[in-house]
Amino acid sequence: MSAIAIQLPDERATEALGARLARALHGHAGGVVYLNGTLGAGKTTLVRGWLRALGVTGSIRSPTYTLIEPYLIDGRDWLHLDLYRLKSPDELDGLGLDDHSPTRCWWLVEWPECGVGHLPPPSLIIDLRAEDGARLAVIDTLALGEAVETALQNPAAT
């Protein structure tokens, strides 16, 4: 496992990071991305940049009340999950996630700690933190190491 830290001075930089990750992982069939951070840390902003880079043109909001927002992009399902309002991880069982295997679908999961024991293991973990008036993204590349590391260390490669 390798961790990479990236300074994000503003919202635009957070969206750009999401776009770089989208381009780096576009060829992968699926996986699970855990997005950690406090309220307002930039999780939805990062997802917005990611989905925009894949061609989503409509509104992209955090699915705080719906829990899941599905997107069909180039014939592949993408799920944006926000688990903040779950009262129990058991609530995930009734959401139909079994129909969206992360071997052929991407899950972008905000507040994964609220689904402990009911979520698949992550392929990538992104921790967003507020630091000195800006944000810091710490990315554990896990199984996606080389593709992500290349994209993050060399933005021109994506």
C-alpha cells in the first residue's frame, strides 16, 4: 500500500483531483472508493470532478437523503453513495447494492465508516482533511497502486 498526499488549495483543485483519478481508472472494470473526511471536507466536490471528467453533464449533488445516486456512463454503472444518515449499517441490505457488483461497477462512497461490515473492501481510500486554510488529500492507492500513482505524480500522464 502506498499513500500520496496532495495539497488542494481550493474547490477547483479538488475537482481537478477527481478528474485525474477518473482518467487514471477509466480502464478498470470497477472498484470501491472510500471517501473519508468531515462535513465540508470536499468529498462531493471530488466526486463531482470525477463524474464530470467521465461526461456527466447534469446536476451532481451528494445523495445525502437518497443514499445512492446512480449514473450510467459509457454502458457502465457508477454509484455515488452517501451513508452519513444511516442509523445502522444493516440499512444497506435493502438498497439493492447486490445488483451492482464492484467487479463491474464503481462505487464512490462518502462516509464508509457508517457501512462497516456491509461494504466491500476498498480499492482506493481518499482522506480529505482541512489544513492551514486549504485541504489535503491523502490517497491510499491499495490495489490500484500503479495506475493511480502515475496519474497523481504526473498529471500530464492522464
